[in-house]
Amino acid sequence: MSELSIFIDESGDFGPYDYRSPYYIITMVFHDQAIDISAPIAKLNTDLANRGFPNHCVHTGPIIRRENEYEFESIETRRRILNSMVTFIKHCKVRYHSFHIEKKHIEDSVQASAQLSLLISRFLKSHYEEILSYDKLKIYYDNGQIEISRILASVFTVLFPEVEIKKVTPSDYRLFQTADMFCSMELIRLKMEASALSSSELEFFGNTRDMKKNYLNPLSKFRWD
């Protein structure tokens, strides 16, 4: 039985507009289960262990902003962790797509849900035949926000006959951490285009040229348009 796994992460919240968090982003990572990624996972695990992070769940946003478990890590260490994730993605043959809305144009959570549902539905319909060719779709989401769980259930189950939605723990799936990275980098891209990068983000990447060269451009090759 052919299966398409879809790992989903989000950035932002459904609360009122805040200039510090102007976007709501949903990112989907698509993986054909017929493609074996055990070797890239093993290499990533080894790389992280060699850097002093065995059995580590990678969180891209905190790495960039030097938050949470990365508060006392050097910028060199944090860059090496993120670079290991980029290398991992290059060997996985996954595809991704990000959907975003700008919250200053949204009146409430109902309108936000409607716009995101429309964006997701349009994308799935544009690739309908290919996605439908799989016997089963398995969606992995951590149930971070109830609005997203409702959107996923309504959009996917209407369009496709065999859909399973599975609640996951991010530390259990490297591809969920990959979705987190794509989502975080989509936010970085939007902020860069709006000249709204924070000081910690600018410090981590050095400059926008290096940001594009080392992260945005390599990752954009996996975008499923």
C-alpha cells in the first residue's frame, strides 16, 4: 500500500495582531513512504551526538534566537546544528509547501481559519491527481492549536478518501523537526522581505546574502509549488 506522510507545523497564533508576530504560517512536509530515509536519519543522529547533542530534538527558532535549551550555546555550535539539519533535508527527497496570512488584514480567528483553509484547499486541488494516487495519506501534527486541527480534518477528509490524522510528539520524528525548520525559515524570509529581522536573527545569519546562500536558497529547492 502506497502512503504519503504529511508532517505539519505552524508559526504564530490566532490571537489579535501584534507587530512582533505579524504572520500566521502553516508548513507541510510531504514524504513518500517508499523512499527509505533511515540512512540520513542515522547520519543526523550521529552528527548531533558528535556535537554533544545525543537524542536531541532540533528546534530551529530557538537555535536562531538563542532561546530555551540553546541559551548558553555559542553561535558556532548553533550554526553547526542547523547546518546538520540542512544536510539531512538534502538527502531525504522531501517536498514542502508553506501557507501564510498577514494578521493585520484579518479581523478574527474565524476569518483566519477561512483564509488558511482556502489556501490549503487550492494547493491540494492543484496537485490532486498526484496526491490521490497514494492509497493512504497520514497526517502528523502535534495538535498545537485546535483551529489547525479543525482545518486539517475538514479540508483533507473532504478531498481524499483515506486520511489518518495522527497526534505526534516532535521529538519522535525527524521529519516533524524538518517541518519546524521549513516553517521557521519561511518566517525568516517574510521578515527579511519586510526589513523586520530582529537583532538576534541578524547576528545569527551575519547578513542577508549569507542567509540566502546558506539557508533560504538551498531549502527553496524542496518547495512544492
